[in-house]
Amino acid sequence: MSTTHTNGAVPALGRAALAYAERLGWPVLPCEPGGKAPLGPLVPHGLRDATTDPETIRRWWQDRPNANVAVLPPPGILVLDLDEPRLATELLGEYPALRHAPRQQTPRGGCHIVASVPEDLHLPTRAGALPGLDLRGMGRAYVVAAPSRTEQGAYRWIVRPRPGEPPPACPPALLERLGAARRRPERTTPAAGSEDETIPAGRRNATLAAHAGALRRQGLGQEAIEAALLGINARACRPPLDEEEVIRIARSVVRYEPETTVSAILAEVVKNLPRPDDVAACLPPETPPEPPERPQEPRSPEVLPDVRHLLPPPLRAALDDLRTEGERAAFLTAALAVASAALGRVSILYGGREHTPALMTLVVGPAGAGKGGATLAARLLDDIDERLRRASEEARADWERRRREASETGEDPPPEPPMQYVVASESTSEAALTRALADNPDGVLLFSSEADSLTAALRQEWGAFSHLLRKGFHHEPHRRETRSGGLIVCERVVLSLALAGTPAQLDRLIEGGVENGLYSRFLIATIHDPPRWVSQRPRPGDERLRAALEALRGCLTEVWEALRTRDMPLRLDLTPDMWDKLDDAFEDLHGRVVEAAARGQAPDALAAVVKRAALSTVRIAAVLTCIEAPARGVRLDRADRIEAAPEAFEAALTLGLSYARQTLALASRALRETLEADDVVRRALAVLETLPETFETSDYEAAAVAAGVTDRTARRWLERLEAEGLLHSPRRGVYERHERPAAL
């Protein structure tokens, strides 16, 4: 049922379509609400009806405000359509030139990567150009685009296309691989909506069955698949099949679950169809179906946002082969702190002071929740630590020899060399840790998979060094007088911490709770995995994980070696746009915490959590940028300064906000509930601000769906906004906006 908008208003999805057409010059067309097939009543000729005409676009979305948006990138613009995050990770790792290309995440976790190709290049759009990779765009195959939404979720731009700025060129090596696939026509299929070739008699049934299988795997139902196949049949099949034959293909496919492999569906569908000559010519008579895909490992609740697609390949590869979300969150959290300890010669200017990337992280969860993932990060600095200790032992042996010679000749003894290393024992004494910090001005790491080990040391008279942990966050100076060694002077305390423990261990570690300044210095990840069995039998991923950890350790060693040759620290900067995003995000969160404290819902001390999390976010960006530097060809030993990589900053901001929220929620249940409630109002207001002063219920629902929520949630938001006095309903189904209160 169509809904015509009052006052000529264009709903959110329509405004997105206008932006693609007017700012990028890409033709657009409407698709089924919640689906991918062209919206037949509005675009009866499918792809051929795509347009950049603003009036046509407005009319389409005024008529069908919930219609998804599809774009038709013009000749010279290729879209690489990858089915799985793993494939995108591998492709971006193999072809670094594409890392800054416009990139869109699909609802099922896949990825669209946009690249330039020569317009005279013959590269047909098709499915299965490489395993898991389809070719789209180039004026011949459309792509569903953000903010469109399906049952699985919303499309979202990770790196947005920029008006007037062509995307990076597709690497020649990749084009060559795609060309090699093109020379095997018997293994390829024209993409749905493609117009670069016709489907002749002898290939019609199998080609349509292949399209139907691909659409079913994406979760489409019978009606949408029928519409898509009928459109392809009319446009490309020569001569077209009977409509009943096309519908029979669609009905055969929907008997299978969406996750069934395309080749299994194709073989079974063709086997069950009538066998005219054109079917027999398409496939060998006895095409064996692929074995069913193994069921996925049980998934833990999401602890941290999944930012693997934004992470450097060495770190991403290690995360991909961990068994659960809890293990991944624990490993990533610990690995960031461990890696930061290798970057003491990187300098960040924040608040007018020089900082290193040193991080303090804490993984909290019950026994068996996945905290063990943190232990995998413990040995990432083994090579660096061993080299420093071996060099120090050799220097000390030489010093002992020269000291004996000086004693024999009556000369002054040479100064004692420092004992250098990067990993210190968590059960060390306060005096020993002070000496270690003085001997290692680039910093040391304290790592413990059981936070009680550190707590036990802190509670001893000889191990009371919590003041050093607090000073280490801001690199404050420290002086200590010892009985045997005299005065020890640390010009700056540089200390990284990676800890894991249970909630009870956290309470014992940070006595006094949030009022203890140590609490606000930690980035805390809380793992809440429900009790369940996860098989630990050997699997191929275990060997890949070991190899990935070795590669990550080698990468950190390479980065450390490059930095160690520098006379001066390497300066890492954020761009102005990055600073704006950082300020906006944390200023908003800080204001909400202050308001909650004023209402008595949270301790005043929690405002410090937000301030320090913002600094830690910049440090995470530095860590990720440095890990990726070798692959990007950045010479850390020679560059005067570098900018944070865009993906590194985006990942850091996402993680930093998540850590801050978890740290706040762990300290105050009332604050957690307040933040969740405030988020509802703010998201509801964000949708409201996209609409005119007077609008209908369907307008708000369409805009909310574009923002990634369901119709039911949108109706609850409307009720909430009306209860808050932000809306007035003069008659059923129509709303008028009121002035937004300053407090919101």
C-alpha cells in the first residue's frame, strides 16, 4: 500500500537517493521495502529505469517511503561485492591500495568495495568472479545502498564515497585475476540486472536457477525472487522462458534454507526441473552437490563492537580464528595494551602535554567466560624482551670486567649499565619497579591473567606501588630514595598494564571503588558469556591462529626496531576532522555523566572515566596506526611525523566509547540505565530532526527504519517523544514538532 507524503516532503530514504544522484551523479532506483529486488510498480523495466532526475526520485519515494535505495555506479566505477568479512579482510590485506576506497558493510556481514577501472576495460558484471566475490556497478549492475535495510540489518558506509573524488584504482593484479576468471564462461553467471550480455537458449534455466540460489542465500523470499527472475527473463533471456517456468524455478529454490550453498541449490533445482534441451546443455548431467556447510561455532554475546574490518591485517588475522566473541574481546583488549608497550618512542600531543601510547586495560568476567583470550597476548613482546635482556646481560658482563680492572688499577669504577627489558613481573616490589622504570624510559609492561596476583603485591609493604600505576597514565615524574641504591630518578613514568580477572578480583584490586583514581585509568571490557559448552577439539583454525600470533609478534618487533633507531620520538597527529569527531563524541558522553551525577545517579568521580577514555582512544589510534605502518610502506625510522590512519581512528573511536560505557556501567547501574534511556531519546530526536514540522506516522517510521530500527520501535519512540512534550498530535496519525528543550 503506497503512502503519499503531505507538503511534498521526501522521506529519509528518498533524501539518501537524492544525495547519491545529485552529489555523486549515480543513477538510483527503488527496491522492495526490506528487500533487494527492483520495485516493479515504479520501475517496471528494472535497471533501465534508474535515473538521476530529482523529480522522478522524489515522486518514487513520496509514493513508497519505505522503499530501499539501489544505486547504479556508472561506467568506470566497479563495486566488489564480497560475501563475508573474512574475504574483505583478505582482499584488503592483499591489495592495500583499496583500504581507503569507499566501503559499505552489508546486513549479513559482507562488504561492498568501490574502485575505479578504465571505462574501455571489458569486465562483465557477474556472480562468482572469484570465490565469494561478485562484480557490480560499471553502469550494468545495481547495488543496494545505505541506509537501506533488510531483515538481517542495515547497510552502512564504513568509508563514504566523496563527491568529485574518484575512488582508488582497482589494482592491476586484481583486474588480471578477474580477467582470468572471465575466460571461464562455463563457471560464471551474469549478475541479476546485468545488461552486458544476453542469456541464449541453452543457458536460460540454469542461469535463472543460479540467480535464484544466490538471492535465496541472501535471505529473500519467494515473491522477491519471482519478481527478480521475471525481470531478468524479460530483459536478458532470448527468447524469454514462459512465465510459469520462471515461477517454477523460484518455487523450487525457496524450499531450501537461505544458508544452503548456491551450488547445492542450483544442482538440485536443475535436477528437479523438466529437462528441455537448454537445461541439459547448461550443466553436466550428474553435477554432485557440495557437502552442506558446517554449522557455525556458538556465538557469545557481543562484548565489543566488531571492528575487525578496520584493524591492521596482523591483528585482524589473530582475531578471526578465536572461538568466541568473549575470547576475541579479551584478546583484543589485552593485545592493545601489550602492543602499546613497544611504542615508547611515539609521541602524542594531547592537552598540551606529550604522551606515549601506553594503555591500561582490564578484562572482567566470571570464570570460563573467555578471559583466557587475554593470555594469548602475553607473549607478543617475547622477542623484544629477550633481545633487551640479552643485550643488558652482555653489557653487565663487560661492566663487571671493567669494574674489576678499575679496582686493580685504582681508577674510578665505570657507571653501572641499566637493566633493560619490556615485560616486568606483576609481583615485583615497589623499589624494583621504580628501578625498572628508571632503567627503561620507553616504558615497561605489567601483565597478569589473574588480577589477584597484582593485588597481592600491592597489599604488601614492599609492593605498595599503586601510586606508580596512577603516575604512569600521565607519565608524571617520580623520585625515590633507597637504602642501597641511593636516589632513583624517573623523568617520566611510562607504564602499560594488561590485566584480567573476575568482578571480585576487580573489587579487591581497586579498593575504594570509583573514588580510587586508578579505576578511571583503565579501559574495562566486561565479558558476560552465558554458561555453555564450546568444543575445544583441534581444528584447522588453531594452526592459523598460531601462525597469526607469530606474524603479529614479528610485526611488533619490526615496528619496535624501526622506532628504536630514532634520536627523537615519532610524532603522531590526528586530522582536524578526527579531533572534531573525538570532541563531539566524548563531550556528549561527559555531559550525560555530569547530568547523572547532578541527579545523584552516579558518583562525581565518573566524569574522569570519560576524560581519560578520550586520551586512551587517541592512544589506541596510535597503536593501530603503528601496527599497520609496515604494510602501508610508512618508514617509522625516518618520518618526522605521521597522521593516524582513518581506519585506525574509526576503530579507536568505536572501541574507546565502548570501553568508556562499560567502565561507567560497571560502576553505576543507575547510570547505565540512564545512559540507555538517554540514548533512546537522542536517537528518537535524531530521526525527528530529519522530518518537517508536520508529518505523518509513516514518515517517522520510514526515517527510523533508515536509521536502523524496526517499525515497532519507531512507534514506541513516537510515544516517548509525545510524552516528553516534544510532539503534539492534532489528529490521528499526524504530528507537529515542538521546540526541543535545551537540556536535551
